[in-house]
Amino acid sequence: MDLKSLKTFHRILSSGSFHRAAEEMNYAQSTVSMQIQRLEAEVGVQLFDRTQKSVGLTEAGRVFYEQSIDIMKRIDQLKLTMIEVAQAESGSVRIGVTEPSASFRFPAILGKFLNTHPKVHVSVHIANTPILNNLLHTGEIDIALCSTPEMGTSLFFEPLFQEGFVVLLPEHNPLSEQSTISPEDFVGQRLLITAKNCPYRKKLEVVAQEWNIPLNTLNTLEITSMTALTSYVEHGIGIALVPRIMTESPIPGAVVREMGSHSINMTTGFLYQTDKLPMLPASRALYHYLKNELLTEYR
């Protein structure tokens, strides 16, 4: 069935005349008449009652109109879908990512995404969760992959997986002879910690309180970069609790030990504004790709 003729048929009925339909569609009136004649020839019945001065339908025309409404809706939806697909393949997305995902997870996933979506422009903002929370509020990023935000945010957090922690020790540290580390073992050690506003630092402070070993009673050294902690341990400066993913590749001069029964985990997930849903096509494409990859890895 000729879609142009079908569209013209519906435009005549919505406008109320052949003449107005021709004007609205920027057609000559003869073109409109010819399209309707072609449509009637294709369906084998007369659709318009030409004995009336105003636009009127025959009984067959009325049935055809009622049955074709759904077709027109589907065509319109199909057009919108194709536009969204095109935009998803060539749009832009601004994503915020926290460490360690920014250095140890996201590059590989983003590389695969860009291989299948080469025209999508992605910008990556690496920062901690509080900063990314603010950037989402100000509209400077579209979505974030981060830890659970603090209470009170108006943003929606969608948890994805648990980030497990291990103890990283200099290889010559006496604790390296143990198979597991207990909270009491931190006493007498220099513990490397991240900045005060870092969610991982705050998590460690809460856990230390639960262990009855507050951080302020320990010998600590603040390192504001989480990814730099491994280098400081490697050079024998102290020990550190770090996300497991940072130790998956061998670290020269350092060994990894589990926390035994005192395991530490932090939730990582997506953070975004609900009032901006649905996401723009490119953002939605990256969101679904990331979600599928991460859930497959951590299921």
C-alpha cells in the first residue's frame, strides 16, 4: 500500500477538504486527487462519497479509515524510533565515573561501546561521588557511575554491584606472613587513607568505629588519589585497604591479603536525574551497554 496516498487520505479527513489538504502538504490539488484515486484502485473500493459537496466517506471508506488509524500510529512510532536510533548512533553523552571504575573497569567497556557506536561522542568526568552528584544537579553531566550518594539527594541511585576491598601490604611487612588480616592488625601500622570527602574514606571510618578502632587512634597518612595508593604501598610507606579490582594485576613489591570475616563492601551503581527521563538516545545507549556489561561481570 502506498504510504503517501494513505497519509493524504488521513490529511483530507483531518483538514476537512481536498483543497486544504493540498495546501498543508504543499501539493497541487490534482496530486491529492490522483493519490486518492490510486488508493481507491489499490483497495478496490470507493472511499469518498463524491455526491456530497463536503468531504464524506462511503461505508467502505469509514471502515478503511477506522482500520488504518492504527497503521498511521505505527508508522509515526516507527519514524520516531528510527530518529532515536540515528541519534543514539551519532549523539553525545557526558558521563561521570568514580575511581576505581574510571581506571580499571570503564576503559575496556567504553572501548567496546565505541567500536559499535563510533559516531557517539563521549566525554568522561572523573571525580568522587559528592562532586558527581553536584555536576548532575547543574546539568554538566548526564549520568554517573559511582558509589551510593549521601542521604538527602534528589537524584535516583540504581545499585549494580558490590565493590569488595582487600588489604594491600608491602611484601616485607610482617603482616604479609598472615593468610588473613584482622582489624587489630592495623594497630601499630601506618594506614594509608584517602581524602576526607572520599566515600571510601567515610566507609572506612564507619567500619573502624564498628571495629572499636577509630581512625583517629591509628597512624594514618592521607593520600588524596585512590589509584596512587598502590604506589605508596609498593614503596613500603604503609598498608592500605583498596578495592579488589585494583589488585587483579600483580603489584611489584606488594602482597594482597583478605580481611577474613571482617569483609568490607561498597555499592556501586548509576546516579541520574529522574526529571530528565527518558534519557536522550546516546545516553540511554551507553547506560544500557554499561549495565549489561557490569551485571554480566558481577552477577
